[in-house]
Amino acid sequence: MARMSTRPPQRVTIAHVAEEAGVSRATVSRVMNGLATVDAEIGKRVREAAAKLNYSPSTVARSLAIGRTQTVAIVVPDLANPMFQETLRGLNRAAAREGYRVLVADSIENPEEEVILAREARRRCDALVLVSPRMEPEVLAELLPELSPVVLVNRESPAPGVPSLAVDYGSGIRSVVKELERLGHRRIAYLAGPDGSHGNQARMAALQPPVPSAPQPEFVFIPCGAMFEDGYRAREAVLGSGATAAVCFNDLVALGLLGALHEEGVAVPGRLSVTGFDDIPFARFASPALTTVSVPQTQLGEQAWARLWDLLNGRDPEHDLTVTPRLEVRASSGPPAAEAANAP
């Protein structure tokens, strides 16, 4: 009885493809790497030979040949926030169409860790996307040139030549306040985000009156944070503020506050209107559905890739973009209760 061979099948190499196509290994390498220096007919012959032999080029070898890793990195402050997940989704989807993969780093809201992560990620990848960086402007301006090619998302670039996709947070927060004013709210609590957040600073600045004597609601500023538990813990401070509406730094804070108010039996919006920011997927499915400001984070991720791709290919990227958020009025906001509106 003949013995069956237990040796693994021979791996098809670039040499086999070269022999099948009748060309040199260097020619096969150029074709597999997409270089335009090969005659079209020869290129077709090489690709047919590769398909016939079921040849798969080595990713490592290809990276060495073209001087690229075929990966880019994205650094976010907190991956638990669905807003950043949507940016990642858009970037990942667009990069995959060009054969790139995306590595993710989470700085856990730590500006110092963010600098370290950005440098380390850039050393391992071809390019970088920084989303809502928490570092100070002067630190960011010094760091960005050494990270090139790099794109900023949710923040304007303090360094010349670095593409950015910013959000007009001031416009977004003003649209929320304008809607609450229209409903009759005169005392509004703002649940502030992280101190290092550029977006929070822009929101806070937008709540300051452009003219000190101009009529406007009275704002109560409550230190909070950016996560569910921060909003949950803010319940007593909000209820004790005498406000008839709460404008939250983001949707996660708003959803945490809604949960705490529900446990306490506080009617929303009957006793207190609650609004968020970002329009994450959970917002419209909350009970009640959350009034918020919609920011197209998935599209921002796709736009970030478009600019990175231009940089990687030696082209001038498209112009910087500032997105104006869109107000989404839902069931969590309404007129103030008469007794609340008349309270001191």
C-alpha cells in the first residue's frame, strides 16, 4: 500500500509566476505592486499567470518593495464614545477601498498619553488621523509637523499645511439654546465637558453674550464630563440649579442624565427639558427621544481619508472644511412647566 505524503503543498512564489509568464521576477514584482512602468500586455500576462497559479503576494514583501505599510492610524480620546466610533467607521470604510487597514489608539482623555500614542502610531503606519485631540494648541502645533502626513478631525489645525475637518460647535450650541428660548426657557443649565476639550471650550464661548446688555437666558454652568456616568451623577446639581432645561456637552451625558431623572420620577420634558450634542445612534431611540445637534461623523471619517490619500500620493489635499451641525428637535424638549418657569 502506497504511503500518503504528509508534506505541506509547495507555496507558490514570485519565481513560479515569473516562469509561467516568461518574465523576470523584478517584472512580476512591479506588476504586483501596481507600478506603471510595465507594458500593459506584459502586465496582463503576469496577472493571468498569478491567477492561474493562485499566487498571493506577501504583504510584508510588498510593504518593503513600495516603502509603505498599507496601514494608517487613528487616535481618539475615548473609543467608548459612539461619536468616535462613527468617525472610525467612515475612515475604515474609505481606506479599505484603497487596500489600507486602520489601527486604532485610545488616549483615554489623557493629553500627555495622546502625544505619546500619536508619535508611536505614526512610526508604525504610513499616516495618521487625530480626532478631537485634547492637547493644548501650542503642543499640537509643535507636534503636527513631525506626524506628517496627518489630518485633524473635529478641530482646526494650528500648524500650516495640515488638513483639518472642523465642527462649528458654537453654531450648534446656539441652535439648541435658540430652540429652548423659543419654548420659553429662561434659566438653562449647561453640563460642561472635559476641561481639555476644544469642543467644550467652543461651546462655553458661544454661551457668552456677544453684547453684555443683550437679553438672553440665565445660564448655570455645571462641571460634568463626557460619559454616561457623568450625566447620571449630575442629576442633583441640575435639579438644585432651578433650571428648566439642561443643555448637555454630548449625547452620552444627556442619556446618563435622562436615566437618573427617570429613576427619580422626574418628567422629561414636563419638569425638565434635556438636550444633547452629536446625534449618536442611541439618541433617537432614547425615551423620550433626545433633542440634539447632529454632526456627520461618518462623513468626516471619509473626508479625512480623502485628504490622507491625496497626501500619500503627493497631491495637494482638498481645502479644509468646517461643518455646521444640524438641530434635531425630538421629544425630550418642550415648554417649561408653569411652576418651574415662575420659580425664583
